[in-house]
Amino acid sequence: MTETKLYYDKDADLSAIDGKTIAIIGYGNQGRSQALNIRDTDCGAKVIVGNIKDESWEQARKDGFEVYTISEACKRADMILLLIPDEAMHEIYQQEIEQHLQKDKVLCFASGYSITYHLIEPPKNVDVILVAPRMGGKEVRELYVSGKGFPSFLAVKQDASGKAKKTALAIAKAIGSTKGNSVLIEVTFEQETLSDLLSEQALCPLIMAAWIAKYEVDVENGVPPEAALLELHLSGEWAEDFKRMAEMGIVKQLPLHSKTSQYGQLTRLNQLLTLEKESPNYNQIKAFVERQAEKIKNGEFAREWSVEQEAGYIMLKKLYEKYANSPMIKKEQETLRMLRQ
Ligand code: NDP
């Protein structure tokens, strides 16, 4: 295994983007926050916005940016930050971006998806980099304003200029990622795609399945559904636990729970991992994760997702309908209304 490359604020030099025009393409979750952060960073770069003519366009104007069509913004820019949804990216790239990618331009992604699956194949004479915050767009701005950073993944796919890494580091610093000495980790586009999609397709479904099972067993044993839901996620206690895991580590935060809780958590985890008789089968859980990883790596998921998009998101709508109308989620919404009274 090669050594992980980590970078911090001292490794990033804003002079790599000084005097450059940076086009933020897509003024949404990430786009707005990154545009505001770069403008507020004293980096000598000019930020312009490229968007379709909609509310986000108006928002960018209100925020004081020069706003252009995507094509015009890409024409004017030295560096293009692609912050539109992954599923829309390749079409927009072909129609409005590709023709403006002359030598020395930089194409910067916040997700590895389009490059990993060859949906976008940039010309060889441009730099292709990735600066992917491990943070939602809203928090990217909030943390910046409060003087804190957030970790990001960095990657270089093409280094036509010989300066691609320096540019990626400078962009990461300008969007506020390295504030508070927060870390940047170098990965490949493919690794970013795998890790991101595997969280969504293996970890989240397993957590949600465990959530549903716990709710059902609570209620089958007479616990009021509202109490079961509070105990799950509605009280916010779990959200606090996850925050502490991020700050202190999974095991180090355990002493903040009661001794009964610590004993219960560790013994049952150990039963699960060592395949004790009455525990669920960990090998099946691991096999499920491995199967999803395989489908991500061999492109099966990407093909499935393209077919779904072309079909007008039929399955996605059906599943939203199914789960929004499931007894647990209906009760969850009722409980939320009750809690807000
Ligand atoms: P958004 O869903 O917020 O959309 C960004 C912008 O793209 C919006 O202005 C949106 O307009 C516009 N847009 C949507 N569809 C089209 C289209 N068909 N043509 C042109 N413009 C369109 O995107 P995110 O900020 O969530 O994601 C941007 C990138 O950042 C993605 O690559 C994503 O994977 C990555 N990323 C996202 C994170 C997140 O927390 N969301 C975290 C890390 C990376 P409108 O507002 O009108 O819909």
C-alpha cells in the first residue's frame, strides 16, 4: 500500500490562482458557497458565475457576481469549477463547455463520477483536477464564516501544465478547506467515486435497515411509536453521538455513555464481528458491501443509473412513494408535527 498523501494550509499557495478568472458553473449547494468563499479569500482571483437562467442565476446576481450563460462563463474563464449535478454534467459539457477548453485551462470537479465513467473526456492539453469537500454546501459557507475548515479530497487526472497539483491545493485553500489546518487527502478520481458511492449504496441502506428493524421490534414490544422514533433519530441524540465520533473517535467517545451502554455496545459488536451463534451474520453484511463495491467498480451501477435517468426516474419516484407512505415514516412525520407544537 502506498503512503497516503496529506496536505495542510502551509502546503497550499494562493499565488497559483492569483490573477486568474475562476468560473463557478452551477450556483447551487456547492457553487454558491464556493463562489462566496473564494471571493472572500484574499487570493487575487476574479470569480464569475455560469448558470441557467433561473432562481440560482438571480441569487448569484443579488450576491454581486457577474453572471453569464455557462458557455460564456467558460469562454471567459482560466479555471472552470464544475458544480452542477453529476447527472446533468456530461450533456452540458458537450453543449457548452468543451469548445472553450483551450490549452492552459483548468477543469476542476467536486466529484469523480463523470471522469471515472468516461462520461466526460477532456482534451489532453487542459489540467483536470478534483477538489471534493467532504461537507455539504451549506456547511462549506458556514464553516468558512466561522473561521473553520473542512476536509476535502484532492486528485489530479491530467497535468498538462505541470502545475495541476499546485492549482488544486490553491483552489482548496481559496474555498476555505484548509482553514483551521483542516486536512486535504490525495486520492484518485476512481477512489473518490468508489468511496462516495459505497457510502451511499452500502452504508446508508444498512444503517436505514437497522433503523427500521429497531423501530419495528420496539413497537412490537409495546413501546409507543413516538418514543421509539425519539430514541432513534428524532431526539437528535444520535446526531450528537456521530459528532462526538468525528471529534474524538468511535471508541474514545464511548466513556461519555453509561457503563451499561458501553458494555452492551462492545459485547454485541464483538458477537457480531466474531460470528457468535445468535448474532446476525457479519459475513453477509460484508458480502453485501463487497457486491455494491463490485457494481460500482465494473460500471454496473453507472449503467443502471443512466437507464433510470433516461426513463424519467421511474424507480426513484416509485421508491419515494413506497417509503414516504410506509407506517414508520408516516408516524415519523406525525411525531415531527407533534414535537413542533
Ligand atoms: P445542485 O443540485 O445544488 O445544483 C447545482 C446547480 O446546477 C444549480 O444552480 C442548479 O440549478 C444547476 N443545474 C441543475 N440541473 C441543471 C441542468 N440540467 N443544466 C444546468 N444547470 C443545472 O448541485 P450540488 O452543489 O449538490 O453538486 C454539485 C457538484 O458538487 C456535484 O458534482 C456533486 O457531486 C458535488 N458535491 C456535492 C456535495 C453536496 O453536499 N451537495 C458535496 C461534495 C461534492 P437549480 O438551482 O435551478 O436547480
